[in-house]
Amino acid sequence: MAPYEREYLHWMAVNIQGPDLKTDEIVVDYISPHPLVGTGNHRFVFFVLRQPDGEIEFREGYLNALHHDDSRRTSFSSRFFAKHYEMEFYAVNFLRIEWSSPDSQYRPWHHKK
């Protein structure tokens, strides 16, 4: 409905060493999808970016689940982010959901190691 709201950052883990997910650094806490009534289907895309040369120091700052309206989430651009840090898209998956319950509420889920 609003092209400026095309991407919303729900979660970000960085500096994962190969397949070892225990090495991740959470820089954006996970916020579960919560489409609003009447907004139709929402596409959620999960992607993996390949880091070119080892660990990267991300300068955007940590976002916890309480920062759900922060512009770093609401105005996120995966293309700009990848280009800025000289990363390449490596893998992608997606799902599509829509509002489904009159008692749906915003409930953040926190990633725990």
C-alpha cells in the first residue's frame, strides 16, 4: 500500500563463521510478523549475505525488540546495506502471511543463544 514501507528489518545476525550459528552476533533483535487487518498479503524475505573478508564492525548500533518503530527498521534497504558493506546475496527464502485473528497483538520474540 505504501511503497516507502517496502522493507522492514525484523532480525539481523552477523559475523557467522560458516555453518556455526553459535558464532553469530545479534545486532537486531527478532520481531515477529504482525500484519494489520485489511493490509492483505505481506511478503517476508529471509536472506543470507556473504561477508567478503572476515568479521565486519557494523556501525548502525544494536536494536532491541522495543525499537520496533526505529527508522533503521522501518526504512531498511537490503540492497543498500549489502552494497555499503560490500557483501553479496548468497541465499534467499520467503513466506507470505496476512492478518488472521481478531486478538493478534504485537509480541516480540527474543533470540537467545
